[in-house]
Amino acid sequence: MNEKPNVSVRLGILSLLFLAAAIALLIFRHDADIRSGESLEAMRESAAERKTQDPEPETRAESAIVTSESETVAPEPSETVPTFTTDTAEHQAGSGDGSPEISSSEATDVLPVVSGDLADNPYLDSFLANDDMGAWLKIDGTVIDYPVMWTPRDENYYLERNFSGNPDKNGCLILDTDSCLNPLTTNLIIHGHNMKSGAMFGTLQKYSDAGYCREHSLITLYAEDCERRYEVIAVFRSQVYRKTDQVFKFYKFFQANTPEEFDDFYQNIKALSLYDTGVTAAFGDRFITLSTCAYHVENGRFVVVAKEIESGAHYQSFR
């Protein structure tokens, strides 16, 4: 006669145990988010302190001019590019092995000889803290102020890990494995989660407004050897297409070895752009492309492309 009350008591105890475990998990994730935020803020403060202590050299070289995703499975496989969704993501394999095709003339695209003193890299501490960091991306006046990770051996690694390699739903900004900083490819593609909180590339779609773009048109990438400055040239919505779709695929452009290859990319991004930025480009110019998930279509992407306009400070080698 006491079996029913005993069952009820046991179920009650199990419910309490599950509730306690859920609360503990929430607390753990909250603490992890706080630690991740504190770590990022510490890296930003370190960079700001270095900039203050080591002002930019007065003498600079001119910039070198080169002359020479969705969880729903489509009936036919889509292109394999990083898939970043809002808060959760299924990241597919990279589109290559991290070794983009570069002609012999492009492979000599190195920084020009710099006269005067070389500066200390403001993100030196962050580069030394994690060899996977390829650069630091910053857009003044926005929350986009993050390390960019590059892991050709496993493009998925930082999909849901923070800079320290700990689990984090925000993940990190990821440099496409077919992009390369040394030697520098014509186009650097950076993928990031479209977070509801606004973290990572959660605010990138603000660039759909031309006024916002005018106020935040300059993008800075701090690489190991120098600071690269860009100006937004095109803003558009696109998508990841099926392999057999004969359409322009922005995520396939990394290197222009001929004027024809360059013009195909340039003319298409200008045609797709939501508005005229007033910025133009010619063969030999280089780009940075920021991409995040969008939901206007299946496998949608929101894309901001910027043209390199100059090199900033050049840094002392620390490797």
C-alpha cells in the first residue's frame, strides 16, 4: 500500500536533482561567459596601453600596389563554407587545405621596405598567448574588436570555442582557410557568428543602412607584421549556393591573378551592393570580406566588403 507514495517521493527527488544540475550548468556557462569577456577586455586594454607607450612612427611606407550556411540539408549539397547561425551553428569543412593558388608574381607580394623605426605590435601579448591568432579586427565605434583565428588544420576548432580554447557559444571570428596573410591573398574572408546579443558579427547587418556605413566605413586589421586599413566598398545579401549553381559566389574569391578574375569579383559585388559607397577599385587592389548568416533566404549571408586603402604602422618581428 505504500508503493505509490514511495514512487512519488522518488520522482520528486529525481526532479530536484535534475533542477539542481540544470541550475549548476547555467551558473557554469554564465561564469564562463564572464571570464571570456574579461579575457577579451584585458587583451583590448593591453593593446591600448601599448599604443600609448609606443606611438606610431612618423615615417611610413606607402601601401604596396600589386601589378602583376544552415542546418537544413538541401536536396543537392551546398558549397562547403563556414555556416554561422544565431547562437548555435553547424560548421562545415573548409573549402580547401589552406594553400590558395598564388602565381609566382603574387607570391612576391611582401611589405615594402620601411624606413625609420618599427613599432611594437599593440596586440603582441595576444599573438604570443595563442599561435592560432592570425590578426586582430577592429571597427571603431562598434563592438567589433576581436581576435581573428586561423586554423587550416581544423577550420571548425574555434566555431564554439573562445580565444583560450574553452567552450563558448560565441565562438571566435575565423579567417577562411583559403585566405592567407603571408603571402597575402587578394581577398581575406572572415566569418563570424550572428549573435542575438550583438557579439561577434551580431551587429554587422547595421551596414544595411548607408548612413551607418558612412560613419563606420573604416576597418582596421592588425596582422603580425603591419596594420592594414580598409574602406567599405560594397554591402550586400547573398547565400551559399549549390555546387552546380552557375552564379556569382563571393565566398569562392581569394586570389586574382588576372584582370579578368579581379573584374568578375569587383563588378559583381558592386552590382549586388545595397547602395553606392562611392569607393572604387582596380586590378591590384586588395579586399577584406566580412560574412555572417542572414535569414532572407535559406543559407543566407550578409556581406561587407572593404578595399585596402593604406598600410598603417609596420611592426618589429617577434617570431
